[in-house]
Amino acid sequence: MCLTNMGEGLGGSHVYSSWFLEFVPAQNRGFWMIIFSFFWTIGTVLEASLAWIVVSTLTWRWLLALTAIPCFLLLPFFGITPESPRYLCAQNRISDATLVLERIAETNQATLPPGVLVYPRDGEVDHSTLTSEADHLLPLREKECTDDDVTSPKSGSAAALRSLLSRKLRRSTLLLWFVFYANSFAYYGLVLLTAQLSNANKSCASGLKYVKSETDASLYKDTFVTSLAEIPGLIASALLVEWFGRKATMWCLLFTCCGFLGPLVFYQSELWTTGLLFGARACAMGSYTVVCLYAPEVYPTSVRSTGVGIATAMGRVGGIICPLVAVGMLRSCHQMEAIIVFEVVLFLAAIACMLFPFETKGRAMN
């Protein structure tokens, strides 16, 4: 029951990135998304450090209890968090959206541009006509925007799913589902491989049955070291995403991740294994961050959270399946086969990134 409730809470975490990006100008949206993701990495490193200290001396229950403390500290912030003006406009709440923008301007000691807040009639996304953020959020118009000026978004999960699979979004949606699946499969698989490869190498090389060591401090050390890999991964993605765009950054990082995993088809020393996993995790984190940036940019406001949510759910499926490969196959001494599975998934994900219909770098969010 506790795990179910925890999963329900974490299931809405994808909303944060969509909400955040709706406030950021198009010209530096990639940079700020990387900064946003950096705090995930800080949490990952701190959690690995906490596990290294707590689990070896106390129990996993203490680890969960200490991990929950920041969640309680976060609760008061939800009361003062502003709603997205784009979402309010999509819900035909133009006055509320204007109030939010006025509060933001006041906080930043600025004034809103002259004009009237309007929302496009056409709910469909047309990326060929997007120019700048100002064209959509605060353009100057000759007449006031009334309730009749805005087409109310369709409601219901079935209608949202139909929109996601419409002619203009179908290709992006299906490719995003697979890329999210593959990124999650690779990311969480690499976390598990860090814990499994060393023990699997020892047990398979000696011909002994795999035995899990609960008190092996090197397990927590290796997890901590590889979690630090996310920092250079984020730095690399921050540089590449604004120079080469979202698509090229994703497939470059995924192919590079394949390169780091390749030598692990054969047994390696512990130091060499940790180094290769370090590089692979850096690339996996960078790719995961960029696809989390790309997905909200693809969808219009009316289906953005739903689209990203379903794609994230597909990623969760990858996280559920990856232990069968990263743990089950390694414990059966099938390291070569396990690594080949990861290589194939990453390779196909890189090809999928090449097939995305458009680049979103510098484009306004619809």
C-alpha cells in the first residue's frame, strides 16, 4: 500500500517540466531545462551518498524515512506556485491568466507589453508558422479577447488521446513513446548494472552460484561514483542542445552510450567496468534530459501534460522491464546477451530520434 501511494505521487512528476517550460522564453529554453534537471542529479548523488551511509549501518526503512523529509518540505510551495498562463488560456480563463502575468511582472519589477492577451483559435499545432514567443502570448490586437474568441479545448482522456494520435502529431507521439521507453530502460538498467556486474563477474568467473552481498560497501561506492556521471552528462547536453538542436543531441548521446557499453559484452576489471558505466550513464542522463525537454515542445498546451504523461508512462514500462535484463540475465551468467539487448534498444532509440519530424530548437511553444 505504501509503495502504491508513493507511485501515485511520483506519477505526476512529469507535470513539473511541462509547467516550467511554459514560463521560459524559446531562445534559452534548452539551457534552463538543463538547469532544472541538474537538481534531479543533485538528488541522485545525495540519495546515493545517503544509502552508502545509512543502509550499511541502519536499515532500508531509515533510508526511506530520511528520503521522505524533503517531500514534506516541498508541500508549502504548492500553495504559492502560479498556474501556467498558457493552461489558463487553454481553459478559457483569460482574466486569470492576465492576473498571473501581472503578478510575475510585478515580482520582476517590470511591466507587461502593451496589448491584449489572446489565445489562438486553432488548437492544432503548426510548427511551420511559429516564429517567436511574443506572437502567441502577448500580441497586440485591435479588439479585446472574449470568451467567444477562444475555442474551448476538448475534454476527456479519449479526446486527448485522439489529439495525440491525430495526423499532425501521430508520428511524433509514437516515436516519443519508444524513445521514452528506451531512455528509461537504459537509465534504470545502468543503475542496476552498476550493482550487478561486479558480483556477476566474480560468481560467473568462479563457477559459483550468484550470491547477493547485503553488506558489500563497494556496491554503494560504485553507485555513488556512477551517479556523479550525471553531472558531465548534463553539461554536455547543455552545450550540445543549443548548438546542434534537440534531435542531433539525443541521437549523438545515444550512439555514444552504445559505444561505452560495447566493451562490457566481455568481462572487464572492476575499475574498467566502473569507468565504462560512468560514461554510459552520463550519456543516458543527457539523452533523457533532452527528450524531457523535447516532448513538451512538441505538443500544444491543450494536450501537453497528457502527451508528456503518457510518454512518461511508456518510460515507466521500460523501467519495469529492464530488471529482467540487467538483473535476471546477469545472475544467469548471460552478460553478453544482456549488454547486446541494451545496445539494440539504444541503437533503435537513436534511429527514432533521427526520424522525429521536426526540430524544436528556438521555436515557440504552441
